[in-house]
Amino acid sequence: MRIPQFQRDFVWDLEKSADLLDSILKGYPIGTFIIWKTTDRLKTVGALGDFVSKEPDENEVVEYILDGQQRITSLFIALNGYKVGKVDYSKIYVDLRQNVEDNIVLTDVSDMDELDYISFSNLLDHSIVDLMDKYVNRKENVKKIEEYMQNIKSYDFSIIEVPYAPIDVATEIFTRINVKGKTLSVFEIMCARIFDVKTGFDLSEQFDKLLEDLQQCGFEKMPSTVPLQLISLALTGSCKSRVILSLRKEDVIEKWEPCKKALMYSIDYVKTTFAVPYSGLLPYDVLLVPIAYYFLKTNYEHPTGAHNKYLKDMFWRYSLTQRYNTNLYTGS
């Protein structure tokens, strides 16, 4: 199982994780997990505290967690006793006393006899011989440990699988079940999709580098959609959201550097031709897309004559009419 990049970070504290584990040991329902099975490769959370996941094989089916990330992560790190940030999840314990009225799973055992509890991370990782030696005078505690171990192994997790659905369907499911109602942007979805292990291409990192270059010329406030619109326009003749989301990873990676160069040329053209010194004075950012597209199609030649005239005419017409202020530019 993998956690896609568009999931929020792990935020549960020790107490909340302990409550979840307590419910599992008691056989209580903890909600449904939604898993997307696919051969697609998304950028994922590669490290979780002490744990660093390995990349799956090229043709291996991957299970991405769409809902239940906090719960699965809590169970995983508690069973392994990992440390995440400053929180040590090996400090979650199981109370072995017979008359437990409240929680079985505890985080504070400072006032307890060490033979009356066991670390949660040791429940599935112990030797009967070792336990008998440790609890030689409290054999009833060994029975409790075995009982709780079986409770974990036999727990009936509720799982809904979404097999081999397109990424736009998977992200739509994620958006709808997100308790905060946060709609994923086209850029967030594409950042998850356009990640190549072999070449190390990371769309999010590449865009950050682009912003660093743009900072020198005062255009660092460029929206993340602009380079994607240009790439889509260059590949398909359209840059609507649904078209961008259908682009192949290999094509986007191949077009990134040429389109980045075209954007730099378009910014230089806007600055010298229309006296726009920084992005804040640009009527709207999408104007850069058709201009950059021109540079891309002409092998970065500076427009002269009729070409220059038509580009100027387009710039002022679109600026004054606000034609593409709220809609994506679509052209051929």
C-alpha cells in the first residue's frame, strides 16, 4: 500500500492513535478503507519517520490509499514502534490487568508494574518462551497477550477496492470523501501523476525551480496551471482541464524544458513590448500561454512584421475584453 502525494500529512497524535488501536483490540468497527488498485505510478510519501518504503516493480499493481490513511498509518507505525517527528510510537502500551474498565491501550504506564503491560509493537513480535520467562509468576498475562495478538490478526477490516479506475475517477473519489471538502487542483493531480522514478523527474520540484528562475525577472507569481496549459496546447491544441489530465507522463516530461524556455521568451517579450515589469501588472497570467506557444512553434524566433502585429493585437484585445480571464485558453 502506498500513500499518494495529494494526501495530507500524518497528523494523528499518540493519544488518538492509541484510541484507534484500543478499538481494534476490542473488535469495534473503525470505519471503511478505500483502496485504489492500479498499475499507474504516482508520486507517493516515500518516508514515514524511521521507515523508508521501496519503489514497487515496474509492472507491479500498487494499492493507493484514498481513504483511511491516518488509521492505516497509525496501525503500521504502532506495530513497528516507529518514531515520527518527535513522537515515539513505541510508547504505546497494552494493559494486561484483568479488570480493565476503560481503555486497554495506554500511553502512560509510569505508575504501573512493568509486568502489567506490554508495548503494542511487541504484540506480534514475541517468543512464547521469552514471554513465559518474563511472566513466570503471571501466566494469566501470557494468555492476555495471546488473546490480543489473535484479536489483531483476526480483525475484520472493512475495505472497498477501486480496481484499475482512471486517475481522474480516483481523485474525484478522494475529493468527495475528504472531510474538509478540499477539491484537488489540476496541478496537484498532475504532480501525483507526473513523477518518474527512473529519471527522477518531479513536476512539483520542476515548477519550484521555474519559479526561482522567474523571480529574477519579477514573474515569480505565475500560477502553476500556466506551464501545464502550454504543454497541453503544444501536444493537443487544447488546454482544458480534462485534456491536461489525459496527457501522458512521458510527453509532459519531454515537453517541459522546451515549454519552460518558451515561457521565458514570452515573459521577455511582454516586458519589452508592453512595458510590463512584473507579473502583478499583467492583465491576467493566461496571456502568456498563446505568446509562449508562438515562440514554441517558431523555434523561439522574435516576432517581426505581421507576426508582431497580430501578437500585439491579440494581447490588447484579450486584455481589454477579459476574454480568457476565467476560462482556459483553447486554440490550435
